[in-house]
Amino acid sequence: MEVRIRLGSGIARLAAAPVLMLELPNGATVEDLYDRLVRSNPELAPALRSALPVVQGAHVARGQALAHGDEVALLTPVSGG
């Protein structure tokens, strides 16, 4: 299955492009997506440790199963005052 990854600005600066496409096996989870991203883009590893996955506008757990055509936004948490 093919999944689209949209990298938040904090992560996108480490990648070749802000949007990536990944081919994953059927039944893959967000955790599988993270593993594949780190293997193919090791420079993303530090940023992905704290990245929050968002699918269809909702934050999801790393165990969430993905479906063909899903778009996963990987966002870095921000704090401020």
C-alpha cells in the first residue's frame, strides 16, 4: 500500500522534500512507517523520536493501522508561553 507523509516544518528541514511517499505492506502501522522512514532517511531519526503522528486530522497512536492512500502528518510538539 502507498502512504503519503507530510513532514511538519521542524522535520521537513532535515529531509529532501516536505512530502514523501512510502510503499508499506498491507496491515502496516504508524510504527512501521517510522521504522521505514528512519531506515531510508537516518537524518530524520532524532526528530522522529518526538514527532506526533496525525491521520485524518486526529492524533493517533503508533500502533494505529494505516490504509492505502492515508496521509500521515508528522508534527513536532511546540510549547510556549
